[in-house]
Amino acid sequence: MWKRNLWTPLSPILRRRFPSFSPNSTLNIPSSTIFSSPCSSTAQYSRVFWSSSYDFLGSVKFSRKLCSSQSAEQVHVRCWNCKAAAQTTPFLACDSCRSVQPVDPSVDYFQIFGLEKKYELEDNNLEGKYKDWQKKLHPDLVHSKSEEEKEYAAEQSARVIDAYQTLSKPLARAIYVLKLEGVDVDEEQTISDISFLAEIMEIREAVEEAVNSETLLQIQSQVQEKLKHWSQSFSNAFQSRKFEEAVISVQRMTYYIRVNDEIMKKL
């Protein structure tokens, strides 16, 4: 039996320089299943909204948390350095003096990359947009600037890294879009579906007993098909705003990704 937590808890999100908006309501939906919300990162400045834990029993809890609020387009924004009005949204760097701006927590990850706020991404240039932002925001670019701007650059660069890593991974993106809708999962609890857990443990045993890469690749192919199925299931539930069903899909994705990680370690 396997009980190892394969996910390393990530550090909390950067402290923002602007006041955040309080949530408007709390949503509680009972369920007999639960998952821990893992997401990994290797970046130096990585920050995300959640941490992970692993257990076998529990229940789902939904609560509203702030991930985005009013758009930067709704307020008059000016550069802190040259006082020029913002010409673009989001306003991460000034077009006039090229100064990096303070983090605006009202700008969500989709807005950073100019994407529609949904699970299925239609833009294939996410990496290119990420690199473009880092050419403007990376802390190394402001090494001769004021301490204030150095701090802004570190925070903005870290947030763009968060955004890229979150949106580029289906599981992390699924958890994030749920958070934008005010749906939060209790990280201290996990799935209690015994039949599903038995299936996962059976797959893990097959991985442990595999003696060659060919067998491992066959198992991996089956796992990836399961991942595709539950990713599509999540997309359908999310579009229909059936959030409890969406959480169940995320649970399954979580476990299959853990198994896939175990396979990758042996290949």
C-alpha cells in the first residue's frame, strides 16, 4: 500500500502592496469525497494559493476566497515613477519609462496573459507570452535601479512565474479556475471512494512490479488516457457550473498524476 505524499507544499502567495477585496459570501456544499490540491514548482520565485496534504478520508468543503476582483481597467492607474497613465492592461511595466510597477492583486492569471478566463486554453503561445513578460520584469534587469523597483520586479516576476506554471498545467489550472469561482477545497482532506483507491493502489503495485520500460510505458499510456477522460469531465462540469462534479474530476486527476510521477521516476 502506498501512503506517501508525492507533492511538496508550496509557499504562500506574495504579500500584496494593495489592499485585497473581502469575499462577498461563503458557499458550503456537502460531499462524501475530498482531495488534496497539489501543485509543484521548481522556480526560484514561485508562489501559489494552495498547499497540499494526503489522507484517505474526508469531505469536500467549498468556501469563497479572493483570487481576483475589479479589473485594472476600472480604475485610473499611473506609473509610480513617471506618473504616466497606463496605456495597456494589465499594467505590469510602464511603456513610457519602463519602470516595473507594484503588483496589482486584482489582476488574475488569465489577464496577465490576455487569455479568456476558462479551463480550456485556446492560445498556444503561453510560453512565448511568459518569456515576453520576463524580458520586462526579471529582477536582473533592474539591478541598478532603486530598492523599491527591485522589490517590485521580484514580486511581479514571481507572480508571472506563478501564472505561467498554473495555467500551463491542467490540474493546477483546474484548481485555479475553481478558486476564481469561489470554490475552495479543504486541503486537509482527501478522497474516500474505496473502489477508486483500490484501483489506484492496483496500478501502483503494477508500477512497482514492472521490470522494464516497455511495461512502464504501457501502464503510463493507460494512466494518461484516464487523465484525458477526467480532464474532459472537469471541463464539462465546470462549463455547466456543476462545481461538486468538477471537484470529483479534479480528485481523480490528482491521483492519476501522482501515479504518472511514480512511473516517470522509474523510466
